[in-house]
Amino acid sequence: MRVKELMAKKAILLLEDGSVYEGEAFGARTTTYGEVVFDTSMAGYQEMLTDPSFAGQILVPTYPLIGNYGINESDFESRQIQVRGLAVREHCPHPSHWQSTRTLHEFLLAYSIPGISGIDTRALTRHLRSAGVMMGILSSEMTVEEASEELKALPRYDSVNFVHQVSTEKAYEWQSHAPAAANLISSPSKGEEKGEGEAKQSHIAVIDYGLKYNILRILSLLGCQPTAIPCTASAEDILALNSDGIVLSPGPGDPALLGDIADTVRNLIGKKPIMGICLGHQLIGKALGAKTFKLKFGHRGGNHPVRDLATGRVYITAQNHGYAVDADTLKGGLEVSHINLNDGTVEGLRHRDFPILSIQYHSEASPGPLDNMYLFERFLETVGS
């Protein structure tokens, strides 16, 4: 009865163009706002909710049933929920899974995040694909008129530096006993191949612009010791760690706002092998003089085809980004290594002279296909050479 009573309260999702979607409230009874975006992954809502790249956004999963397997303690991609709000077609209040410890409603409530269910997410997704992503406000407290006035006064997504909000404040080492994603890599780590204790661990500095834990899990499974570094660390601080390689993590927001971080990346180029993922990829381009631009509705989901130009092979990738590198502005020795087969945008870069590998998509998945784990091994080959 209590769940039914909580679900009975009405909520609205109002877009900046005046479109209104009415449904039922779940999660926290509050008002939130953000850029409204859709994600096409059919599973992995817990990973999506805790992905820092969704900071400042209201998430719309295109899969109609959300919450059916509950929330567990292993599939966190950061320390908390990162989305501002959640809009779904159907919210499942009675999950069924042996690992589930709480419901989606309880999860949102614990982090004061509001949700709305019962809306036509197919219609909303089609609208966003046609008109482009836009700001929205989700509320179970306001009328449409009140929400409209409130939204006009709120800051726009591309005016906020979200990286500084989501990055770790202090450096930390990833511990092998931390929650791990099982069966991510079929082959044993380098340490296991040579016998426990015989292989030297590579020390990898991972700069946290909105880091997903699965990057740290995978590096650990591959026999590395990853250390997460705050986004505010200077190039001198990072190089002082004397790591064997550097990973530039994914993260939220517009890279055009990150000139100071791009300056730091510029001072790392040529000093250590570097792998850039998503925002980290964009920052490599920006550091070497390339420009970025905003996509109409972004790439978010686990089914995006990408071609490796060196081999011609097509990979199905997990993605979560709203900006892309402009191929026509590449300079400083960078060249395109991968392209998106849906719209032709840049999905990967390489440097002609330095050991630099960057991809626009998420090699760590979570959620999504595991086709692209090999890229971590490719990066580690440059570290060991």
C-alpha cells in the first residue's frame, strides 16, 4: 500500500520548448532541472544512474521497463547517483534478482533524486531526436506555469563546469578488494600468466574528470595499479607520481569550458604514454589545437557502430557524450583512427609521433558490449614498450 501511495502523486516533465509530459512521481518528492537526454541501452540502469558523465542531466532510458532487477552493491560506477532526474515509461516497484538489496524508488529516494514514470518515452525520444536535446524541469511540486517560469531563470547545461563537481578531491589507489565486475576479461592478467608476484605491476595514473569505476577495475584485472588523480592536479603533480602511463577519464559537460585542464594535458603530451576516453579524448584534441562541437542529441547507449580505419573492422560500442571533436580542425600530429558509422563523427585519434591513443566511446562499457576491452591492452603495450 505504501508504494502505491507514493506512486500516486502526479509529476510533470517540462521541456524548454513548452512540451509537457505528465506522469507519476517516484523517488524523491522534489523539483530538479537539467539537460534532458535519452540512452538506448536495454539494461544497466544502475550504471547509468551512477555514471558521472550524466551529471547535470535528466536521464530518459528508451527501454520501457526500468527497475525490474533492483539495485545491487556491485554495479556502482561512482560513489553516488549522478543524474539530476530520471524519466521512465514504467517503473517496477517489485524487483526480482538475487543480488538486489533495494528498489529503484528507494535508491533514488536515498540520494534525493526525483523520478517520473508513466510517460511516453518513445514520443519524448523522437522529439529530442527531432528538436535536439534541451533543458527541462521535473517536478511533483509545481504547476506547469510555475515550472516554466522557474526553468527560464536556471543556468543552461553548457554554461556549467561539471568536471570540478564530480572529480575526486584527493588522489586514491584502487584496491583489488573493491567491488569488481566479474568475467569482464576472459584472459588472465599479466600477473597471473607469470605466476603471482612474478610480474611487475604497471602504475597507471588515471585523471578523474568523471571517472567510472570500471576503468579502474579493468586496469586492476590487467595487472596494473591504478591511482585516481583529481582534475585539479597540475602536470608537475601528475608527472611527480612517476607512473608508467596516464589515462584521461570520461566526464560530463562542454570541453570548451576546460581550458585550464587542456593546458595540463598539453604539458603531459610526449612525457608518458596516454590513453584518452570520451572527454579525455576530446581534451587531447583540444590540447593540440582542435575544436569540439555539440551534437544535436548526442550518442548515449550500448549499440553504436564504430569503424577502426586501420583494419576496417566494425565494433559495437558503448557511448555517453554530447560533444565531438571536429575532424577538420585536427592539428599537432593528430589523425583520425575511428569513425562513427551512424553520422561519420570522429570516434578515435592517434598521434603520429607520440604514444597517444584516444577514443570517443567507452572501452570499459558498464553498461554495454565488451567488444572494446582490447583497447586497454593496446594502451598497456605502449606502456611496456
